[in-house]
Amino acid sequence: MKWYTAGSALLLSLQAAAWDYSTYSSMDFQPPKLEVNKTGSTDPGYIFVGPRGTVQAAGIAALIYDDDGNLVYEGPEEVTANFRTQKLDGEDVITFWAGDMMSIGYGYGTIHILDNTYKEIYTVTLTGAFVTPDNSVKDSYCDLHESEITPRGTIICTAYNVTQHDLTSINGTSSSWMLDSQFHEIDIKTNQVVHSWSALDHEDQIPLTTSHQGLGKDVGTEQSDPYDAYHINAIEATNHGYIVSLRHMWSGYYLAQNGTILWTVDGEDGGDFEQINNPGFSWQHDIRVYNETDTSLVLNLFNNANTPTEQVSETTGVSMAIDLTKKTVTGLRSLADPNDPIHAVSQGSYQLLSETNSHVFMDYGSISKVKEFDGDGNVVFSAQFGEDNAVASYRGYRCQWAATPFWNPAVVASKTDSNVTVYMSWNGATEYDNWVIYSASDNTTTSTNTKIGSGDRTGFETAVTVDIPSDQYIQVVAQQGDNVLGTSDFVTF
């Protein structure tokens, strides 16, 4: 699988390097091992990632881990992005994109919204007159880069449309092929598009000549190899419209509700603002707005500062203050690990965990690492889940999450010469802390159960050895204290 091609200047060739993975007796999972180094106090929450990059299908899924590196949840085996929790109607939900990633850095798929039992309550799709590189028709054209729920009950997704366009201004032809970067705001409950925006519709304000992405030899001459001038990768609803990140322009754009660009912050020269205290950035991802007023706001973003063909500087997490009255952009923070310089050529995310203590959680995209920084910029948590530049996760998050799955706990019993070992797990469950094991003479609900063992929860899977006659069935119960949360089916051995 290739995530980006050299022609797109976002090369991330995911090689056949296998990650170290865990295995379990009770579930057929092979998630990558999360190698954890915790050096300080962290904010509460689990680690949410969507790794990919190994030739094996097992383990390519939406994954949740705890701070000790134990698996908590593994979703279906599929390529995912933007796996995280969000608020919908005041409730915590899980959202993620799943679909097919194209070779030139975008994808076609759907956005899934799950409740705290992991039942899918909404599936968001995007349809319409989109053109693909091979003219194929997709069930949904939602791109992988964004799936942001707004306070108004909508969700914003990116989309890439192959378009024929005049590229003579950048030494192309009058009928070259390029990607139009778009976003669409969709009503979650009705799946209707309520707002759309196209970068090409604003070429007068975003000239193709300002793209840092070179056209490249033969790029754009065929529909199958369109030129990516913009590369949209983040959108967020704001007080007066939207903020949009275009990676190849090294810029964020503040849009009015009607799509007009009100102002631009440029990582190279400041755009519409005078730069103070070096707030520069390049090839960025995950731009977000905080503390917005009518005269000021704070922008946070993941500053890749690299592509496979260009290394500008070390990848950092950047926070900057924009003063709309004075027309200044001031650098506030630039987060990096002095003991582990990283050059992430693509993808990545910057998550402000708390405005109280200023902890920040960063996923390094093409480098399979996540780190948490405290308010003083010190690394208090780091973890890795594969080889550098061989395993990736588009974004990664630390999220607080409580879930009781709608499926039953899993159990497998393995007999040795003298006893039976019972292996128990409950994929996705966060609230139980102990197991009780029962034997029964048959597998009916009327059977009389006898308690034969118990054990505290240990990571994803717990193993307990018991003595039991060979003609008995086994059933396990997951509990929080003495409160029963889930009961398995009966099994034999």
C-alpha cells in the first residue's frame, strides 16, 4: 500500500515491514504492540490510533490502548482515519473514517458514528457528481482527512474532485488535470449536504502560482495522475465561518459563512499578518481554533516542516496568537522532544488536551509515535507502535471514554493434564475490573452455576487456572466490584 507518491511530494511508502504484535487466546487479534515510556503525570484518557502499513491485514483497524500499552478495543479490520471521541447531542460518541486510500494522498469512504456500546448510530456518506482518477463510481466520496462534528449537529468532511483546468500559469497545459480541494458540511441525521466549498472557486484569492507543490514532470497530463495544488487536510467550524488548512499552500484560511476568504495566515511570510516571535510553519496538518473572540484567536497546528523530497526543519507542534486588530501573528509555543528529533513527512495531529494545564498530545503521522507534552513543554508520555516511515497513523488522540459493549465477553478454556486455564476478554469494555468463573452441568439458562474461580482484570486478556470436571461447561462474568456488567456464552474444553 502506498500512502503518497513521489509526484505528489508527500511520499510515504508503507513498506512490508511487520510491526511487533500481540496475540490472545480469547480473540483472533494481532494489534501492534504499543511500546510506552511514561515519565510524568498525563491527562486522563485512552490512546486512539488507526495504524496501517504492514502487509498483514490483522491489526489494521481502529485501536484503543491504555497508558500501559494494553489493548482496550480493536475494531473491524479496515483502513481507518480520524478515530476519536466527539460530542453529539451532548453525548460522547466515537467517530472514524473508513475506506480506500488512493495512491496520491486522499481517499473515498464513509464516516461512522458509534455510541458507547459500539452500536453504529449514524453512517455519513457523500454522494454527487464527483470525478475519480479512473472514472469509477464510489458509494461515498468522503475523504479521510476530516470528520469534524460541529455544535449544530452536522459533520464536516473533505473531498477531492478530479478536474480539468488551465495550468499554463505553472507551466502546465490549458487542459491539465488537477485535484479540486473541497469540504462539505453534512447534516448527520438526514445525510444532506448543507454547505460546500471549493478551493478552485477562489483561485483569485488562492493563486496556483503560490503552491509549494511543484507540478512535476508529466503530472497532470492524464486524468489518472492529477496535480494536487492545494491538499486540503483540516476544517473546523468557527464563530463566523470556518478555518481551512491547505498543506501545499503552507496556509490557513479563515472563511466567512458564504465561503469568502476573510484572511490568510501563511507559514512562510505571515500572509495578512506581521510575524512576531517566529510562528512559521510548512507542510502543516490539523489546524484548530481556540479562545476565539471578534478581535483575536489562538491557532494550533501540527507543523510537519517536511515532505519526502524536502526537509525544512524538525517537526513541531505550533501554537500562535492572532490579533485581528493589530494584524499580527505571534508564536506562543513550539513543541518538540529534544531527545528524539522527528521529521514527519506526512500526516499528524496536534490535540490540546486541557486549556487549564496546557497539555498537548501529538501523533506524528508517518512516524509511528505519539507524545504528550506538559505545560512547560516537557515530554511526559511517548509511545511507538511500529518502524519509522513504515507504519503510520493519520492522526492520533488521547480521549476519555467509557463503554460497555453490546456484545458478550469472550472466553476460551484450554485443558492441560491436571487443570483448565480460562482466558477471558471483553473487547472495548472499559468499566469492569474483575472476572468470576462458573461451571455448569449444561449450557442452558436454567443450569445451576457453581463458582470455581475469579481474578482481577489484567490488561486486555485475563487468564485464570481452575479445577473442573471434564463434563462441565464454563461461563464467565465481567464485573465492576460485585456489579455484573457482562456474561459470556457457555464454552466447553
